[in-house]
Amino acid sequence: MKRVAQCPWQTRPTHKRNRQIQVDGYRPIVYGYCPQDEDCASCAGTGFKPNIEVRMGRDYDFVPCPYCAPEDYKKRVERLKDKLPK
């Protein structure tokens, strides 16, 4: 029986419904210490992972799932890089 790769973000809120992941509104992506290659399932090869630490009472946003929609995620990361807090 062949094993099918499972999305590492599949347990996140809203993921199964709309292929997006709920993230922190202030810092939606964080640098992910992983190899920056096209096959990276958790950052779509961008080096940035979704910041899933959403705290009570804080703003939140949604980003495309890097595993299910890698091209959409790459585009979103490029737009978000300049807006990240220094």
C-alpha cells in the first residue's frame, strides 16, 4: 500500500474548508529554519512558515496553505515580507 503524503497544516482552523491557514495578524509569517527548496512542505520553498500563534484578542489573518497551494503561498510571502515588523 502506497503512503500518501499528508499536509503538515491539516489540523489548523479553516484549512480543510478553504485551503487557507489562520495566522497572527501582526506577524503572519516567520522565518522557518528549514532547507529552502521547492519541495519544502511547510514553507513552499520560501523559507517563511505561517505564524500559527494566534493569541486571544489579537488580530488575525489568513494565508494560503503552503502545502496545498504553494504558488499562491509564494506570492503572498513576497507581498508580506516588506510589511513584517523589524
